[in-house]
Amino acid sequence: MNKVTVVPIFDSNGNLINNIEINDELTYVNGRVCKGKKYFYKGTGISYNRHHVFSLDELNVEEYESIKKTDIFYLGYAVTKKSLQNKYGIFQVKYQPFFPDFVGGCGQKEGMIVLNSEIFAKSAIEVIDVEMYDKENLHSYYILEYKSERNSYIMDEGDPKKLKELLHYMLKNKWNFLWDKASINDVNAKGMITDVADLFISDKIEHQLGTVYSIFYSLAKIDQKKYFEFLNELNLKHINQTSFIFNSIELLKQNGIKTNELLVSNNKIKNYKNVILNFLLVGKNCAYCSCDMFTKEGDMVKEQYLKIASEQLNYM
């Protein structure tokens, strides 16, 4: 008989309002993920540390231990609410301002994990079950089994050949990452995807460009040694910031994707500006998510990206 794990649910002021009883013995792993005796559980709570708010206009600052401006414009401020500190569970405040997911929980946008885990051949996970415990707020937790290891491409000596195979499969079968996501964090050492909820299908050039760019850029920012190892596998070089774009285009070419509309000039800087403003930034950013439920939010973030990029590119 499994031990029953009780996951508390708190309102936005830290008052206990409900519990989830899970017939398994859960041990916290990281993020929103716990490990049972056999399976993993996603959306079963977290030790509260912070959440994000876009504006401080409606906050009573006295209720917060910490308020810090983030360097990501669409996340606004990282705040720590005093009444939620030192508690574990699910907290009925949004973790990010654009999405409905409560801190420690999984909202409706996470639902794509079910279909994607079935039809995406390089999924590292299988969804065993989904339990909706909050019909009003459409929150569920997911019981997962890992078909491939739950490890990290960066931390566990990922194979660059496997990463190359992953991108080849994705481009050939029109699977995509969100362009501004740290996508490499969702890739394990064998080139399988451990979090498939944000994947989406499209053959639009801006999305396929963004898919490759998100891997190159996030890999370089997190682990330069692994980044250059991957470039070496692809016979590519990094010269400067523009290399993220031009290497992405080169990899698209290597996979048989036509890139004529990206390269409209003999001038490298003109091509770079064209790709950034007319293709990369108009693709799907993190505020859209993968399921097209948040187009208004995605459009707002896109317009801000375009404004910032336009100002920066004027100096090139």
C-alpha cells in the first residue's frame, strides 16, 4: 500500500484552502516536479520562493519581502510575498503574468504535453495519467514515465551527434521550439525532449529559423564549451553575435529548407536586420506558448521585441 502524499493548496494570501491526496510517496525533484516510487509527477507543488508581476501599480509593497526588477521585460518584477514564504504546495498566484499557471501548479496551457508526448517521436516522456483537481481554474497534475533518461544535455555530457539528429528530425517533420525559450534545457544527453508541452508544428520559415536559433543561443549562453563542441559537429564557426542567425540559416540549408527570402541582399548587415525584424521576432515567443491560446499576450511581447530590436539595429 502506497503512502498518501498530501499537497496543500493555498490562496494568494497563504491561507490553506484545499489539499490534493496522491496515492504515492513523493519526493521533490525540482521545478514543479516530484518523484514517486515509480513515476514522476508534474504540477504537484513547490517550495515557494517568488513569482512575477508585470506592474507594481496594484501591489501593497508592505506585503512583500522582496521586489526586484527582472532583466526580461515581459516578466516585469520578481516578488516574494511574505505570507507565502516557508510553505510548500500550490499557491493561487500566477507564476508568470501572462499565463494562468499557479505557482507550483499546471494550468491549461500545459495540456499539450499529452498529445505531443504521443506524436513527437523524440519525446523522452510518456503521460501515464492526468488528474484535474481544480475545474474552476483548470489546473491538473500529470503522472509521467521517462522513456529516456531525465537528465541534461549540458550537465550530463550530451552527445552533439544526438543533438544534430534531434534538429534534423524536428526540421524534417516541422516540429518547433519557441524562439526565445532556453530550449537546450529541455534536451537530455541522448537528444530527446524532456518537456514537450511547448513544441508546436509549423513549416513556416520564421518558426523553423527560431527553432534552430533557440538551441544555438541558449546553448551558447549556458555552456560555451558545449556550444563550440556542437558547432564543430556541424562544421560551423562563431564569429560574433550575428553568427547565431547565419549559422541557423546554414543549418536550415543543410536540412533542405529554402532560405531565399531570408537573404535579400549582398550586404550582410542588411540580411541580418531583415532576418531579425521580419522573421525571427515575428515567430512564436514564450508569451504565445505552443497552443495559440494567448495570441494577445504574444502580440504584446512581439511588438516590444520589435521596438527594442529596431532601436538596437539602428546602430549597426
